[in-house]
Amino acid sequence: MVRTQQTQRTPLKKLKPGLEMAALLNTPITTPSGVVFPNRLVKAAMAEDMAKNADPGEEHIAAYTKWGSGGWGNLLTGNVEVSSKYRGSFGSVVAKPSISESTRQVWQRWASASQEQGTPTFVQLVHPGRQSPPKAGDRGFFEPTIAPSPVPLNIGSGLLERAVQKVAFGTPREMTVADIEEVIDQFAYAAKLSYEAGFRGVELHGAHGYLLSTFLTEKTNFRTDDYGGTPAKRVRIVIEVIRAIRKVVPASFCVGMKINSADVRGNESLEESLEQVGLIAAEQIDFLEISGGSYEKPRMAAGDPGTRSEKREAFFLDYAAAVRERYPNVILMVTGGFRSRAGMEAALQSGACDLIGIGRPAAVWPHLPKEILLNENVEENEAVKKLTTLRLPWLLRMIPIRFIGTGADTMYYAKQIQAFALGKIPQPPPSR
């Protein structure tokens, strides 16, 4: 499949601070596949936990109707699982290999509702790999998860963490080549289902410890066959997934990729990751999303980072900059910590990225672009939506497992999405 259309970016000219700055965010961009984003604000993928029997339902249609009327440039759905056997959560949608006509119609209504007012919507596709908890899929309770190599999930070194890891996740089974081929086919099928439903593209989730991300790094991929051993071989599964998808959808259907800067550490690891990005870019992907930090922490601009969090945030910025410098023609989306119009505009103006990914604020303020960020009646100093850190109950704070807090945050914002899907008013976390 030959795709000759080039990315079209409207030039971003220098603008004076103030209300005119909203014009940068409101600049359209056209992907290599020809899909036009009316502006640069993307509703990032988040857990929604609304699926009943692993199918989309009325709650999805209601939620995406709301987002679709919110003035976003693009919507990314929450995780859609490509495997019914290995699911990442109990409430996620699965691209089932066989669906009824009534379910297919719900998929179509979901796509239509999200795009009725001109916002192209993409489906985020994922295979959780070793992060599939027991009973989340239709495999047996004692049947292991799968991964490129039998490397167990590391949730901490303490006695309790190790006990939880062993019971909840165990040690994954090393995938055979036949397993890999099956996963590739599953991604292609899910993309075709998404296209037939009316969605305009898909995003491959290659971050946050899910299956594709574990292939990319030598920390979790010890293979010595065609799918491991070198950066090029470790990224091979991603390349084959992209090519398989291209064979079953038209050239006008977008394919993007999400990666996580937190998976990259050190100069050697950075260079290997950039090599992999280049191989992915050579497949003419429509965009690359980088998540893993914050683009709006002023202290990152000067001085050496101190805390572990600050170091992670600083590397996030360095990694995004390195990708941009090496591959300037790739449409780059950065997701993490954007809370103000000024910060978003600065990122675009500097050329650091082309698209701004917004997650949690979109769960609380689904009309954030229309009502605040792109609203020229809102002054610059008022175009800010900050969220406080969720305060855990004291008992949960006593549990020394690091993903407890992350899981609580995920659940909280999923509840806010469910709230506005039911016609209720979502609420930000209470102030401390």
C-alpha cells in the first residue's frame, strides 16, 4: 500500500501574548493519511471502565457525544483490547473475533456519536501482555499471561509487593512465534473492525508496560530470534502490526503509535529507542504520542532536577526533544501535565510538538476546548484548569505498593467519565 500524501502543517507564526495565543491551538493539521484535525487539542486515552460483557454500550455513546461536542481536535478512545483471552481490565471493550449484528451497530453508533460534529476519533488498541490480571479474560485462573520473555511484573521489592505480584500476575509464558503471529492478526482485525464501524484511525498502545512496550526494551525482551536481540528486531512486532493493519484498511485510515519516555533510560537506551522510532516512522505512521511526564513544570527549565519525579519529568522533556530533532516530519503528540493555555501554546510555539494530549482534565471538563482553551472571551490567566492530587484514605496509604495510588487515580477519573455519561456533573478531586 503506497501512501504519498505528506503531512500538512499550517505554519505557526510568532504571536504576541494574550487572547491571540488561542489561534495557535486552533490551527488545523492534516495527517499523512489525509485526516484533518480542526485544532491541536487531543482528548487522550483514559480508562473508562464502562463496558458490559466487553462490548461498548449506551454509556460510551453518551460520553463520546459529550466529548464530540466539546471542541476537541481529535478523540482517542480508552483501551480497546485485541484479545478476549488476555484483558487488562474487567470494564474495557474487547474487539471480539465474532460479534452480533446488534453489537456491530453499537460500535457504529459509538463512532458516529463521537464524530457527528467534525471531530475525528481514533480507537486505542492494546494487548496487556503480562499485565492481564486473573479472570479479566476468558483464560483459566492458573493459565499464565504471555510476554516476549518470562520476566515477571515488578511492582516492588518488599515482601507484600512480591506476594501480590506472584498471586495476581505470576510469571508470564514466553510467546512462541505462533503466539506473535496471532497477536499481529488480532491487532489487524481490531483495526478493521474499527474502520468498518466508522472510526477514522487507531493508535497502537506501546507504552505503560503493555505487550508491545515489553518487546521494545531489552529489560523485558531476552529473545534471540527474529523478535529480540537488537533494537530493530525488538521493534519488529510493531512494524508487522502496522503492515498487517495497512493491508486490511484503506490508505485514508490513520495508524498512530504511543510510547512512553519512562521506558527509556540512559544514552545507550535513548539511541536504541530513537532507532526504533525511526523504523516506526519509516512505516509512514500518522502520529507518534509520547507520554510519561509533564511539559508544564517551570523548574524543569533551569537547574538540575533533584527528586526522582523531577528527574523523570526532565527526561520526558529531553526525550521528546530528541525525537523531534531526529524526526522533524513526524507529527508528534505530547501527553502529560498540560493544564494551561499558555503552557500548551508555548509547547507548540517552540516546535516541541504538534499536538497536545489532555487526559484527566478531559474527564472532569469534557468541553474544555470549547469553553476555556479556545474561547477568546477567557483571559489568558484564567485559561487554566489544575487538578489536585487525589488523597487516598489513610489505610490505603499504609499499603507499601506503588501502584495503589495510580490505580486509585485511574478509578477516580473513570468514575467522572461514567458520571457525565449518565448526565451527572463530574467533579475534580477535593482540595486538601
